[in-house]
Amino acid sequence: MPRFAIALLACALPMAAGAQVLRTGDYLSKMDADRDGRVSPAEYQDWLGYAFAAMDRDRDGVLSPAEQPGGRGPALTIAEHRARIADRFRRQDADRDGFLSARELAAPPR
């Protein structure tokens, strides 16, 4: 994953939905939109997509180089961004059940 994408994701977590997160369990409670105690791929993508939406100033679904940190980097579409997030989700889903637990959220992606 390119460095700008990692920076984008790092910025997204504390800003997402205006929520302050202090503990790993807080991430689960904020991401878990349907309150089933686990995070689905869609919930994970929606949570981490917050920064993309905030940076896409012209709302065209593409982060141009000018919209990215440092004002450079290849253009990034929302579909590419969501695919990268889906890949990260798969790497974090250690038990391969298709959901992330609080424990899996706390672990770095493999």
C-alpha cells in the first residue's frame, strides 16, 4: 500500500464520524453499525472511507493528486480505496470468519 494511502487511513481513524476513540473496544462500538458485536467488511469500509470523502473536495469519487496529503500521488478512485480497505480487512480477519472482533481490530494486519 502506498505511503499516502497509509497516511490517509491513519488520519481516518481518529476523525471518523467525529468520534474520539481511546480503547480498542471503542473502535468496535463505533464501527459496528448494526450492533451485532462484530465488524463486517462493509462497516469497516464505511468507517475507513470517511477520510476519503472528506478529502474528495470536488465530490467526483476520485482523489486527485492535489486532494491528497502533500499534493501528490497517483489519482485514487473510491473503488480502488475500498478494494484496499477490503484487502486490509481480509488480512486482519485472523480466524477467517468474515468479521472482525475487537481482538482482530487491535492486531496489525498480516
